Amino acid sequence: MYAKPSPTFVPSLGVFFFYIENSSLGSGSTVGAAMATQTSLVLLALGAVLAQLVVPSASTESNVLYSGESLMHGQHLGYKQYSLVMQEDCNLVVYDNGNPTWASGTWHKGVNCHLQLQSDGELFIFGYNRYTRIGPSQLWRSNSRSSSGSYALVLRYDGSIHVYGPERWSAPRTTGGGAGAPRSTWSTTTDAVLYTNDVAPIGATVVNGGYELALQDNCNLALRDTVDNAVLWQTGTTNWLHDCFVTMEPNGELKIKYMGGETMWTNGVASDSGEYVLALSTGGQLVVYGPSLWNAQKAGVLAAGVETWGSAGNTTSTGVTDE
């Protein structure tokens, strides 16, 4: 008769193997997941792994996570000295120059965890049981949601994290038009996000990878693929007096204005007053999201007790309260 199998999970393969003593097979025979008595357990493990494989992962070179994307364990969003890290210990932590300023309080509550932004704007952390590897199950949620649509989680310039949405406007893809003024004559930026009340002069407004939204010398706002040197969208505005700037109004309306304050161009989409963002994704999509649905401010949220990114100490996670 077979002895009771002892399951061993192999993380690199995502499956269980069973070590069984059997006199007819010889001591120490290894039987794979094909054993009939263990089929359901193996299928469960494989199913969970395959489910994770189809989850889109965020670009770790960005400071934005979009609806349907996940921040996997070990990945992070970054902006200047700030990082939002989905740690290997399943704690989601914001760091300012390596110092924790906010945390989800999910330290060691699971394994192989990931943060996901749902289509209703709510954030979830999912993870697997530390001992059985069964899952994923919910470990944390933001408890703020709205209508179904597209949302964006932004690690902001001040180190706070905000969920904006739903989508209010997106630039349609068109072709044609010149490349505009030489880039060497423009102001430069590395930001992929324009915020409410920001003022962007002639030059690059937002950039992400090979995509750039720039207000050209003639006041034409153009979205370009800089790799193929192609114009994907533009406003078609012209003013050779260089008398213009780009701004995001408190109602979410994107405008080009004259220096005197008059409107030269508008996207024509206005909503209630609030906080909005214009975000340029790694795929070149230019979208206005808002208003702010949820945020985690860094002030007064976390005092101590976070196992820092990459450390292996035995500290205890401190619970946090969303502000």
C-alpha cells in the first residue's frame, strides 16, 4: 500500500510533487502530479499559476498603474526619490529615499502577492496562503470604488498615491502633420503625468518611453512616436508668437491658453471640479482621468514597523489607516 503522500510545492514550476514510500517501487520513489488521488490538488495549483500568467504587469519604469494591470511581488512604481513597492513579504509600501512613509499592513499575510487596480477604481492586494499555497485570496482593499471604466493609480510628485478616474477623455489616433520644432530647442521633462493647475510652456509636456506630448513652437500640441518620428495626434493650432501654454483645469478640461489667459484650444470635456490628471501610457495612449477617487497621504500614516524593501528582518508590520 502507498504511504500517505507529503506535498512539496516548487515555486519555480508552480506545481506540487509528492514523495512516497512504496516497497514495490523502491524506497524514495518520486511520483508526479499524475497520481489520481492528488489530481484535484495539482490542478488547483496549476490553475492558480496559469491565472497569474495572464495578468498584465505594470511597467516598473513608470509612476502609473492602470486598470487591469498588476504590480507583482518584487515590482515597484517610481518617481524621483519615491517608490511604491509590492514587497516579497506582501506588504505594499511607499518609500521616500528608502524611508517608509505608508504601508498596507499586509506584512507576511501571504506569498506571491500582487496589487491590482480593478475596473471600478478599487485597489486589491491578492496573495497565496503561506503554507498550502492555495489562492489567491484578498489580503487588503482600498474600499473606494465608482462606476465601471478606466482608472489610474499615480505615485505623485509629493510621494502620495492617488487613484484617479474614470477616464474622461482620450486623444484619438490620427496621422499627418510635421514633426514640429527641433527638440533641442524645447524645455525637457521626464514626467508622464500632468496634474490639475499645472502649467506647461512650449516644449515637452509629458513623455513616456518613445512617446512624447509636446507644445511646439507654433503652439500646436502634438503627440509623437519619437522612434518612428510619427505624429499620432495633434490639435492643429498655430500661433508663431509663441504666446501659449498647456494647462489642466480644475474641471478636468485640457486647454491651450494664450499668456493672457484666453483659451486657444480645448478638448471640450469638462466635469465637476476636482483633481484630474493627464497621463501618457507606455503604449502611447493619452488620457484624462479623474477626479481623485482614493488617496493614501504620507503624513501621519506610518510611524514604524515596516520590513524594508529587500531586508530579511523579523520586524512586525504596523497597521495603517487610510486618510
